[in-house]
Amino acid sequence: MADAPDRVRRPGQPASADVEAGLFTLPNLITLGRLFAVPAAVWLMLQHRLDIAFMVFVGAGISDAIDGWLARVRNARSALGALLDPIADKALLVSVYVTLAAIGVLPDWLAILVVFRDLLIVGGVIFLWVLGVPARIKPLMISKANTFAQIALAALALLLAGFGLSAPLLLEAAIWLVAVTTFASGAAYVRQAARLTGDGRP
């Protein structure tokens, strides 16, 4: 979501009192709020208040869109924001999947697959770094599709379980869609990493 370490004002661009510098940009504060929502969502699910957890999850999704929009329109991109944003998103998704599996709403094997895929990618980046290979891992279309499928399934599972609704066929189809795209995404990243180690080109 961000490239530059701090907000840079272009020549001729008026300064804005609304745009803070460094850590305390509004987009960063929204992202931090989304990160702090993770333990709240986990606690709500463990207390079987999945209806409120669903609203927290949806709110987190809306905040993700808002902080990205604010970072663009207010020229408040920062290196910290670029780091925090994916951490907050991934922490929320992984926590939701693990907790929903723990309380029996989603299958255990799916949560394991989701977590393993993320560990595989992180481990691959660390492995490339140890080898001295620049980790130019490009975002893949299958990965974007997998992220969308994971978000949709988490929201669907929370909605159905939280409000006492029933759509077993839809839930089953969403589970298998997440499983297939998660596996395909992990395999695609492994292939990309193998090409990097093989010839040094992405």
C-alpha cells in the first residue's frame, strides 16, 4: 500500500494540516486499529458471539479500503504503512480461520492448509535471503483470487454461524474453493522461488 518512508510533498503542492508525518498518519492509525481488532475478534468467536465477530470482520474489511484510499488521496503513504497493512490483514484472516476451526465452524484441515501456505511463503522469502537471492516475489493472480476467496469464506462462515442461517452447499463450495486456490497459490509461489534460485530471474 506504500512505497516512500515518509510523506513527500511535491513542489507546488500545498501543505495540509490534516496529514501527519511518520507513525501517526491517519491511514496508519486505521491500520493499527484493524490490527488491534484481531484479539477482539478471536475473543468474540471463542465466546460464541459470532454475530458481533462478523460485524468486526466486516468493519475491518471496510477500514482496509478506507486506509488505502486515504493514503492515496492525502499523499500519506509510508514504509510503516506498507509493512503494517499486510500484517494486519494476514493476522486477521489467519486468526479467524484458526479460531473458526477450533470451535468447529470450519474444518481443521482447511485452517492448517491456510496457515501452512503462509508459512511456506514467508519461509521461502527467508530462504532466498539466506542464499543471497533478491526476493522479488511478484503478486500473482491466483494469490489475489485466493485472498478474495479466503475473505469471502470467513465472512460467510461468520454470517451463517453468527445469525443461525443455513446454506450447507454454499459453505461447502466456498470451503473447497479456498482449498483449491490456497494449494494452487502456494504451488505457484514455490515455482516462482525455484525460478529465482535457478536463474536469478523472476
